[in-house]
Amino acid sequence: MLFDLPNDDILYDALLARSVDYEGQAFVCVKSTGVFCRLSCPARKPKRENTLFFDNIAACIDSGFRPCERCRPLNQPSDKEPLVNDLLKLLDRAPDRRWTEDDLVRRGFDPSTVRRAFKRALGITFLDLARQRRMGEAARHLSAGASVIEAQMDAGYDSPSGFRAAFAKLIGEAPAMSQGRQLLFADTIETPLGPMIAVADKTHLHLLEFHDRKALPTEMESLKRKTRSAVAPGRTPPIDQIEDELNAYFAGESSEFLTPLALDGTAFERQIWAKLLKIPVGETRSYSDIAREVATLQAVRAVARANGANRVAIVIPCHRCVGSDGSLTGYGGGLWRKQWLLRHEGKMKPVGLFAEDVG
């Protein structure tokens, strides 16, 4: 994270007071309106349950929120980064455009200068901002109940088949069945947090990741290399099973996952994943907590790397790992998803006299 935020209660109080103390360091996302604002925004304040707080603009946009028209969180003082403001106006006029460096050159901008200016002002490049606004809008529509095809088109795909083409590109062209070569199958699973990609053989699940995880293409290639397999679009019993279990999980009905997993990590990684599986729903552990259990405090970084190497999101609950001070830390699916998952599981945590009897 770029900035260690205070807890959400403090930030919400700052929002109510229209405080400028966290200007440029904290932003509020309003779930009821789909916008994100400065904490000093003059607009009417949302209810506490409708707010999410992030420490950078990229996270807000990547979570599907668009900038507020009143406080204009993307805007910079005119004398600070005029280039940034000029390009933001262009982006506002064509938010669905797939911007390239050639587009910038044709408009008289030097791509390197633009890149540095946006990184200084907003912590994100112009091209990444344009991409995240386009994809973030699609994610917002999905979470609001829009169909996948609608979200695909909103994301800027030329046709409803665009997403399928991107999916095919991710897993590779469907290979011919060849003797002595295992074939894995991949399909998408819809969730309230956006589509997930599931990869499985006929008996075990190999991968489960959110479709927009940046490391997903690398993970797919690594999986194919380690298993000496090809990947084709299709369904197998483990994919059907994990879809049913995810539906029950997101409905708050069950936190139990029984789908057989194929875990091909190192011995140390498998040891860490086993520790993650023992973290009860509704609870968290720090990296140092796990490091104490498996080795020494010097293993904290190794624990973090093993956590990041997990390719089975939610089922192996790496989202339950937090900083030693309880703050959220990096999550491949996005910090907004990590926060959502922890809050969701907090509501599922067994309470009362019968807590110990609930599996």
C-alpha cells in the first residue's frame, strides 16, 4: 500500500467533517452511487455501510468506481500538472477509447513525459488509468447484476465474442488431443466480485483466480509447464463442484470447500497453504504469526511469497493474511476484494454457544 490508512471509522469521521487532513492519501468509494471522492467532498455524505476507503486512485478505479463530478479527485491544481488535466479531459470525452502511445503522439504529447507526469500526480500511468477506467466500469456493472455480455461490451470489446477471444488467448488455442499428453480444462465462474477462471483435470482443481489478476497469464503458463499439459475450454466435475461451493459461500450458506485440489508448489509453499487452510472463517493471521509456526521470524518474507504463489483463491484463504498491525496488505485479486471477503466472512463467523459445533 502507498499509505498506511487509519481504520475506517476514523476515515468515515474525517469524511463527515470534510477534512483535508488526508488529501491525496485517502479516498472514499460510495457503493450506492458508484463514485469515489476526496474526503473533503461537499456532496451529501453516504451511510457508513455504503463506504469503502482506499489509499490511491488506481484502487478506486480498479474497483469499478468512477470519479465524482463535484470534488473531481483526478484533477490537479492547474499550475502543478496542466498536462495531466488536459489529458484527463480527453479521457472524459472518450472513456471507452483504447488509448495507445501513438494516440498521444498524434496529439502532440511525448509518451515518456506523459508517463512521468501521471505517475507523479496520480501514482498511475495515463494508459493504465484509461485501461482501468474501462475495465473498472465493466466490473462495476457485473457487481450490480449486469450480464457478462453487457460488461464485456462496456469494457470496450468490439463484440460480445471479445471476452471469449481474450479468454481463449489466455488459455491458448484449443489443442488437438495427443497421445501421452494430459489435457486440462478451463471455464469461467460468475461471482459477485466478477468472473473467476477455474482450471481442472477430470478429478482435481488446479487453479481458481479472478479474471483480471495481473499475474494470471504467468500463472497459466507456469501451470502448463509444470503439469506438461495443454489447456482447453471446457468443464470437468471439479469445476462444477467448485462453482456450487462458491455459490453457497457467496450466499453466506457455507464456508466449506471439498473440491479436491492439485497443489504443485514446493514443500514450503504447501506447508504455508496448509496453515492458511486452518485459519477459521471470520478470523485473520499475520505473516509473522504463520512464520512463528513454521520456522522463525526471518521467514516472514518467505511466507509472503508462498502466500502470493497460491493459485487457488478463496479456497486456500490467502485473503485472511494481514499485516502485523492488522492492516490490509497486498492481494492479487485487488485490495477491494480482500476487504469484501473479510467483511463477508465476518458475517459468517459462528457465534454463541454452538460456535464450536459448526464446521
